[in-house]
Amino acid sequence: MTERPRLFGADYSVYVRIVRLVLAEKEIGYELVPVDIFASEGPPPHYLERHPFGRIPAFDHAGFRLYETGAIARYVDEVFDGRQLQPLDPRERARCNQIVSIADNYAYPALVWGIYVERVSKPASGAVADEAVFAAALPKARTCLKAMSDLMGASPWLAGETMSLADLYAAPIFDYFLRAREGQEMLREHENLAAWWARMSVRRSMEETRPA
């Protein structure tokens, strides 16, 4: 399993970055193949052979093709040597998967699309923010942060004593979310999450995968 994998997507994507973080933490060399699904003409037709839903990322390792970030991340963790990113204890592993699911289903829509896009991305591009979307995202974001803070408790990492896929899933979401003033204010309400972010944000993997 020494062949370099290929990752298809764009560096600005939260989900592409999650896989890049997994690869970086495990110190695996890879090729990032650019795919822009937001291009005016949509995803390239040939890309739909790799991902029939036209999303990113897609993944190829020695001819084995995958799409869906969770499947890719777990495959990389289980097939390649390096840091173990999934807890072995069943309860800790379940907690890790629970936080991944929270990040995926609740945090990403609220923190990235509801707050970052409306408060940072749209104004930066000259577009008009949708205040209704932003207002609806605020209570959802607060719920997400409280849930993650409660599950984390006094642990140094989101799912326990060691860094896991839970942290690598949440980090790209928080990186966008905290570019908004409202995100920074919410984070200050949770000391354990703020301390986690202080540790997570300075990791070499975060710097190596920072979007251009």
C-alpha cells in the first residue's frame, strides 16, 4: 500500500480539508487534483464517474475509488501506517463517531453556511447577506457549541485523551466559523472548546492544509 493516493477536490472545501488533515496527521504523501464544483458549467463530466453526486472530495488509492468524506477518512486511517485516529475502546470510538456526526449534520450547515458565508464570505465578494439565514443559524450554532463542549468535558481533545477524527472533522468548520466576530464571541463562552482550538489551530497539519 505504498502508492500515493489521489484526492480530488478544492482546497477551500471543508470536506476536502478534513481528508487532507487525516493524510497530514498520518504523514502520507498524496496528490491533490483540483476539481471546482462551483464552476459555472458545474463539475467536469468525467468527474461524475468518480462521484455520481458531483460533490467533493473523491479519492483514489491504487485503483480503489471512494467518495464520501467519512468513508475516505476511515479508510486512510485503517490502511496506512501512522497515528491512530480512531479510538480502540468501543465507547470512545462511539463518542468520536458521535462528534463527527454532529459536525457533519449540524455544525457545518450552521457555522459555515449560516454564519461564515453570511457574515464573511458574502460581504467579501460584494454580495448581500441573507439576514434571515444568519439569524436562523445563531441558535443552532449555540446548540452545536454547547453539545460539543458538554461531550468534551475536561478532556484535552473533543472525544477523549487523544486527538481523533472528531477533531479533524471539527477543525476546518471552526476555522471558517471563527473568522466571523459572532463565532469568536460564542467560542469564548466555552473555555474547554477555546482551549481545544488553541491547541488544534497551531498544529502543523492545520498550517499545511490552509486554503490558498
